[in-house]
Amino acid sequence: MLLSMMSVDVTGFERLKEESCLEFEKIYMTLKDENNHIVNGYHLQEGYLFQDNKLYIPKTFVREFLI
């Protein structure tokens, strides 16, 4: 049996890397600038901010749309 990897391109999520939120800006900058791996349970993965295994969505229209 041949298994193939499926990938899906979702547009718009790259903007989450650019959006800032005063609430988490300090943590994001600390992780980004100092190359820390984890700060208070937060980490960066490919430029996205996660807390544990949850993607952080900044307080913008995107968060309102998803909720």
C-alpha cells in the first residue's frame, strides 16, 4: 500500500506572524531576539507563537472571525 503525505495550503495565516498584540509582544520579542526556546510555556515555531500546543491568535479581526 502506498501512502502519500497530504499538504494543504491555507492562505492568510502568514499574517499572524506580522500582527502584534501588546499583551504578548514582550514574550514574542524575547523568544525571537534572544533565541530562547521556551518562556513561560510559550515558544515560537516557524515564526508562530504557541503556548504549549495551542496557536496564539492576536486580538484582531482574525480572532473574532475564528471565534
